[in-house]
Amino acid sequence: MGIERTFSIIKPDGVERNLVGKIIGRFEEEGLRPVAIRRQHLSQAEAEGFYAVHSERPFFGELVEFMTRSPVVLMALEGENAVARNREIMGATNPSEAADNTLRKLYAESIGENTVHGSDSAENAAIEIAYFFPASTVG
Ligand code: IDP
Ligand code: MG
């Protein structure tokens, strides 16, 4: 609780549809500010490493293929209770189960292509931010 940081990705389906501004705008409206941000086309090794926890899941290959299809936007977000707040704004993994007005309800087209990633704990947020952003590049 208190001011904390979380890690966010606007996934390829969001970037392809020019939703970057709308999504970042929503985070800012909700009190989450980007303290690091970069657009990047992930390599297979970067996507596999990032999602290593899911490597035994049946959808792993599909997930890595999707995440490397085209560029993503990587962000560290800072704000009050940022980890849980971001998960609330994103909504459920499956957009058909996501609450009204969540990013996934508004924009996602399937459980796989679900537009945004957000850390699930403060501990994982720190790991995920460090995976993509050297400390000197986080404001
Ligand atoms: P989360 O992104 O809501 O935390 P996780 O269970 O951690 O959801 O899954 C990571 C990502 O893997 C999801 O966001 C989605 O892109 C993908 N994924 C999860 N479950 C499935 C599935 O059943 N089929 C295809 N892709 C999936
Ligand atoms: Mg997750």
C-alpha cells in the first residue's frame, strides 16, 4: 500500500490499433503516472524470459508468438496502491469476464490478445521493471 510501482505492457494488439494514447491517458486519469516508458519489438528470448512462469502452460507458444508479433509499449507506473489499482483498471484476463469500463472489456478481443499486462504483486513488479528498465532509466 501507499505509493508503489507496477509494471505495464501495452501488448501488440493495443499498439497495432493505435490505442497507446487512450490507455496511457486512462492510467493518468486514474492517478497512475508513467515513470519509465519505451516502445520495443520484443525478441523471442525476451518474451520467453518475461513469461517464463507460464512455460509449461499449453498456450505458452501462442503467447510468445503474439507478444513478438509487433512492437509493445513497456512502462513502469507509479501511484497509490499501483499494483492492485492497475489490475482493477485492466480487468479480468478473459475480456468476456472483465468488468464494464475496464481496459480489457473496452479493448480486448480474446483471452490471448488482451491488450494489457500488469504485475500481479509488488514483488513481481520489481522483478518485471528491472527486467526491462535499468534503474538509471526509471525516473
Ligand atoms: P494476466 O495477464 O491477467 O495476469 P495470466 O494468467 O498471468 O493473466 O496469463 C498471462 C497471459 O497469457 C494473459 O494475459 C494472456 O495474454 C495469456 N493467456 C492466459 N490464459 C490464456 C489462455 O487460456 N489462452 C491463450 N492465452 C492465454
Ligand atoms: Mg499474470
